[in-house]
Amino acid sequence: MKVIFLDVDGVMNSVHNEWLDLKCVDNLNMIVEATGAKVVISSSWRDGWYKEEDKKYMVSPEMAALEDAMNRLGMEIYDKTRPQLTGVMDFRGNQIKDYLKEHDGEIEAFVVIDDLFFPDFGPLKDWLVLTDFDEGGLTVEKAQEAIYILNR
């Protein structure tokens, strides 16, 4: 399985549309179509999304909008990272590393798409695509970079 660890702010929105930039959703779709990767939300927005069996919980309007836009293009959110329970600094990179350990043997390739470089992203830097809110979030060029990482 190939996985896209997806941040939302600065990736799926941009200076062009601060709520949800549909061009960014199209570019995410380009990655999914080219690689067959599954989307795992690593953003702090993940707290507003639940798997189908847990939909009895409130889904945030932001995550509902993202999921709806993705579903219209045939994509879905596969999963989300979880907060760490180890007492280690709970940064996004550590959450992603935990997810990779939990799914050891299942994940053949992954990419991290984020607009911030967290202190614990060091070991993940070869799989990191950094976006920029002011430059359009997940642009076509950044999507192509992610495709390269997933297919190399």
C-alpha cells in the first residue's frame, strides 16, 4: 500500500482560497490516480474526522467539506494518525513514524505533504514535500514531486 500523509492548512487551502482550494483537491487527485495511494490525514484537522463505523461522532464542517470534495473525485480518506501515548514530544513526525510502525509490512511507499517542517521531520525529509500557502498550497509541481517519491 502507498500512503499520502496529508496536512490540510497550507496544503489543501491557499492564499487563493483560505477555506478549501479545489485546485489543491484536484492536485491531490492527480497523485492518487498516478500512484493508487491512500490518504491518511496527519493534520490537526484529523480530530474532526472519523472512520465510517465511528460516524456517530461529530465530523467538523472543515473535514466534511474536504471529504465531500475528495469523494466527488472518487477519492476517500483512508485513515488518520493518532496522538502519541509514549510521552515523547507529540509532533506530527512522531505521529507519522508511529503510524508507519503500526502498519509495518503493509506500507510499501509513502509521502508526507505538509507546509511546515516540524522538529521531528528530520528522518522523514526524503519523503517530505513542503508546500507554501502563499504559493498555492498543493500545486501541480508539488503533486508531481509527491508522485515521484511514491513511485521511486
